[in-house]
Amino acid sequence: MDCDGDCLCTRHPLNAYRLDEDTLAAVTSAAVAVAGSKICSKLIVPGRAKRSACCARYAARSASFGASRACCSSATTSSFCRTRRLITGSSRSSPSATPSRFTRTGTPTGFASTRAARWPSASSRTVAGTSATAGSTLPPLPTTRVSSTGVISYTVTGPLSGLTGTIMVQLPPGYSRPADTTRYPVMETFQGYPSSPAQWIGTMDLGGAMAQAVAARAMRPALIVSPQVEFPAGADTECINGPPGTPQVETWLAQDVPTWVTHTFRVATDRGSWAAIGLSAGGWCAAMTTMLHPAQYAAAIVMGGYFRPEFGAAYHPFPVGSPRAARYDLVALAKRAPPPIALWVESSHSDPVSYSSTADLLKTARSPTAVTATILQHAGHRISLWQGLLPGSLTWLGSNITGFTSSR
């Protein structure tokens, strides 16, 4: 449970006051930097008194988490506070409202592999369990629906979960050429909350970052798969399987989606050719699906994610201390029965969403799990930070995970 974007994001129980990541990131050029106790002290929504109150309450809640270094570097809202623009300060002419982009990303306090296994060893092992197999006959591409950047949107019903959701796919360049018989690796993406499957393809421009990495021979081209994670739309289920009668989102993401992909596209099916990537709440989803389904995924890139679910006030799928709750404690799993997977992890001392459980994971991870972590000082929890870290994380993936390694 979190609220992301170029504003330093905080976890809080007022779900109705979360700001949308994508709309925040879209207006960074109109950002304002506010320091110390004045962070987001006033948010003015012209002509929208009720929504202004909504967003002001969000700001007060954010400030209560002691964000002392920066924020509100951009300012629009989501469907919860639908307005065109927010500004900080007492008026539009206030000196504190002078537009400027907040760019501090912090300084690393550590970049280290843990005492766990090395990455190739962790990702190349044979693992017991179920994984998606290749389809015998693939359907033709819906060429009339393929965008100029190779993006296709599908509506898919998962046979195991029973869920029907959107899956966006971005084809690697050259995929549709008749002479191309390559079976590509797969990157399954997990957006933050609230957001949509378009986040990694649009806001994060994963395809563009990947193209640059491929051109530099840092990795192989891969199929990007971005499934819906909110069921119903707007609900924060933390990507888990709830009790009977509630959405079985883990099953959808880790079983239905991979099976649909292998029966729809020309992709490799070995675990070393499958990786997850997520930011914020999506970082939790990426870590969870990879650590609980190592037969399907060999690696995960976790940006500002966490390693225990953080449910909102409106959704309590199981009691604390129950067997189901224990299943989703990834820190305990890393200590009790570490899976043979590789993790690239980012967090910051000033990130109240991810730092605590990330620190716990780094203390407990052991072989055959392999972890490399970048821990920053004052980077916070924001889209622009993760955009800057994306190229390096892809280089790590291509350098260490067999299915993504460039043939050079």
C-alpha cells in the first residue's frame, strides 16, 4: 500500500487520498521543491473545494512521516482528486511556488552482493515446480492492433484464477519479420498502486531503455508483458490470493499470464529466460511472484518495493499470524527456505515504504538466493529515481541472468 510519483511517497491508511504515479510523473517540468517542515503544507486546487480538502489531507498525512529532505516535485492528481493542477504555497505568486525540478537522488551508502549465492548460480539451477510450457501452434498477431512501437493490448481470461483482465505486450524489434524464428526472453512487469498496465511501457519507457541496452550489447531483446494487477480496477489486493470468493491475483500473475504468453508468442520457456520487474507496490508483486514461483522466474528487479504485503484499511484477506499470512512473508521465506533466484533491489533510508523490509531481507538472505542492493541516503520514493536506475538494472539482468545475456 503506497502512493507514488515524483512526490516523496508515504504509506498511510487513507487510501482515498493517494495520488496517482503516472499523473504525478507527467508534470515534473512544472514541479516545485519544498523542504523541511513545509513539505506539501498547502495544496490548492482552484475551484474544487472538496477535492482541495482531499488533497490537503493527503499533504498533511505525507508531512507526518517526517519527509525532511524534499518533495512535491510534481503536482497533479488521480481519479481520487481529479483536477488539472496543484501548486504549493499560499498563492500562485508565492516565491515557494517557483517551478523547479527536484532532482536529488541521494548518494549510495551501499552496493553489495549479500552473503548469499552468486547470480548465475542462483538463476541457472533446475527447480522443482510448475512453469508454463510452449504452445504447439501460436495464433497470428493481430497486426491491425499493433502500435508503431510494437504495443498490443489484449483482454484475457485466466482459466485457473477465473479473472479477466488487460495484458499489454510490447514486441521486441523484428519480432514480426517472417524470417525471425527467435524465441525471446520475457520481462513481466508490475506497476505501482494505483496505476495501470501501461505504466512500464509508457511512463517508465521500459522498451526504450531496453533498446538502448540491446544496442550497447548489455542484454538480449525481450518481450515485455504488462498484466493488470488490480481486481477490480482500483482495488489494492497486493497481488495475492485471497480466501475463496476473493480475487486470486497471484494465480493470475504467476500462472495464467505466463501460460497465455507461451501459447500466444514465440518465447523461451526456461526459467532463466523469465524475469519480473516492479516499482513500489509492484516491486512487492515482482518479488513475491519470483520468490514463490522460482520454477517460472529466475530473477526480479525490485525498485522501492517491500517484502511483506501492506494491506489497506478496506482489505484484510487473512489474520496476522495465519498460515496464509506466513506464506507471504518473504523475509521469513528467505531465511527458512531461500529459493534459487536472483534479486536486484533498490531502497533508500528516506523511503518509508521499502526501507524497513528491504533491510530485513538483506540481513537474512542466504544461498541459494542471490541479492544485489543499492541503498541510497535521501532518494525517497519516486518515479524519476527509478527511471534513472532502469538502465543499470537492465545491465545487471543481461550480465547475470542466462536468458537475457547478449550473444554479442
